Amino acid sequence: MTEHARDAEGSQDADTAVRREIELDAAPADVWEALTRPELLEQWFEAEVELDPRPGGTGRFIGADGEHRVARVDEVEEGRRLALTWWPDDEGDEPASKVEFVLTPTHGGTRLVVTESPLTARACVATTGAGWAWRLELLVLTLFLLVRA
Amino acid sequence: MKEDPLDRVFIALADGTRRTVMRQLLDGGPTTASELADGLPMTRQAVVKHLQALGQAGLVDAQRAGREVHYRATPKPMGDAVAWMLRTGAQWDKRLERLRRQVSQRTG
């Protein structure tokens, strides 16, 4: 395991657009706090954060770069799983997406898996069952185009 | 929820047949629906429907040439979808690296 977050390819449930997995040298309870307490979120998001970490709770992330997102908490399993939907506060091109954090205790700390998936893509992927293959194809197509250009 | 341009690209490319059509257009250059249908196990009508879906996502444009319609791949929006994935991934890389330092400090 490297110290950096890595792209966890080949995972069984990799049906989402972006997935990262990281091993943290901290107990799940500490990681959970860092994910749910706004003043701790602010540090690693480098953003102004408001968050009510309860199902149906709302949130707001205002980045130093001016990026402004509104969030809604979808699911909370204390210490184990947090899922929220967020979307840009302006009329930009960014899609709304679902962000999910899953914590697993490990020998020395916590494994944290983060997935962020654009909502429409997630819906399509669920019906076609083609998620991972689709993403690979998309990348292959793009690389192919770059080579041709 | 409003459907934005990127949503349409994700929807259009979530279908395997449309990816095949897209690839053929990228590979073989502009062509007609009939020519595309010759190389695929489907009718010309079915190909036209897929081309229209790709067109709505801005991935294909249609040009009339006499009695024929030529379809051409316009893949820029596809690049936008990939760009979203790359940008989102890069943001998480940075955030998680900061989180790693943050929680290590707290316990260390």
C-alpha cells in the first residue's frame, strides 16, 4: 500500500465514476469525526463547511477557489458509512453527484473508500450493468482520439 | 433534477450499441446510417435512433448531402465527461492526502 490515495481498480463494486481508497493511521472513530464535524472537514477540504450529519441534513461546501456546493445527507451509519448528494449552487455544467464514504477497521487503523458518481450515470449504469467496462471504453476512446489528433 | 450537457453524455454513452456506433464513426469517418447498419446487427432505423440519441448529447452531427445524410462524430463532449472524472479524481487525491496528514497528527 502506498501512502497516497490510489485508484482501486478491479474492485467488485466499482460501478461508479471515481473511486479512491486510502489506509489511514487512525481509529475509525477519529476518521468518522473528520468526516462529520464541520470544523474538521474544513481542514482537509480546504473549504468553508456547514454540515448536519444526519439523514436529510443539509450542508454547504465553499472552496477557497470559490467553488460552491450544496449537499444533502442521504445515509448515515455511525462510524461506518456516510452518503451524501451534492451539486453546484450555480448553473454550471457540473452534474449532481453522490459521494459515499465507507470506513473499515484495519489492523493499524482505518481503510476509507470514497466514491463519487454522477447521478445520471449511476442510474444508467444500474440498469445496463456495464459500469466499469463503460468507463474503460470511454477512456480508451478518448486516448484513441488524442493519438489521432 | 435538470439535465445538463454532461448528464446527456453519460446517458448516451451508457448504452453499448451507441458506443459501438460512436466508435465506428470515429474509426471510419463520416458515413450514412445505411452504411453503418451494414456493419452492425441491426436495422437502419435502429441505427438512426441511436445516432439521434448521440446527436442530442452533442456527440454526432448530421449533414445533408443531396439525398443522403452524413453523420460525423463530434467527440468534444465525451472529453468533457472524461475531464469530469479526471478532475473529480484529482480533487479526491488532494483531499485524502490532507485527511491522511490530519488524522495522523490527531493520533500521533
